[in-house]
Amino acid sequence: MPMTTDESGHALPGGRAPDWLTVLIEERDGHAVVRLDGELDLLTRPRLSAACDELLSRGVRRIVIDAAGLSFSDCAGLSALLGVQREAWRRGGSLVLTGVHGMPARLLAITGAAATLLPGETTGPAKAVGE
């Protein structure tokens, strides 16, 4: 069976990236909605990063990530989100998250990243988790 490796050097069977994350893109009037479904972690973050990098390179300046279907995110996934946001800012654009709930919302609240990634978040964790 062919083997490939992810960015951390872990072998992946079948020579393909894991299917734990689906990234769907809908473009509207100069901005894009990126819908995530599944898990955002060390193995799946390249899928999100590549999709957003491609949007930014084509001139899309506002990216809204709909995380309603995101069931899990670890620190590598959070790092990917912050990295894409930083690149969007560098290019004069923006990136925000919507629909965050459950464990990913808790990760944002605990790390303080909610203040950066969620629109209008300037108060404590209760608001950051969408309550």
C-alpha cells in the first residue's frame, strides 16, 4: 500500500490526506464563506490553509469561516486559523469565525483567541463561546 506523510512526518495509509475535515467555499461579492465540517487538527490544517491561501492570492480580502460543523480543534488547528488571519491582515483583509460551539469554542475562550477571531468579541469567555 502506498504511504505518504503529513507535515509532521506521520505516515498516512493510502497516500492521501485524512478525510476528517471538509472545506466548502462559497464566494459572494468579493468575500468568501468557508464552511468547515469535521475536525481541524495537525493532520487536517493544511486543507484549510491551502483553501484560504488560494482565496487570498486571488484577491479575496474578507473571509468568514463558518465553524458550525466543526466538532474538534486542537492547538494546531487554532494556529492555522490565526496564521490565515495574520496573512489576511497583512494583505489588507480580514478573517472572522462564526458558528463556533462546543470544544472549539472552549479552546478559543481558554486561549483568549476569541477576542481576535470572533467578530465583536471584547468581553469575557461566556460571550466568546457564543452564549
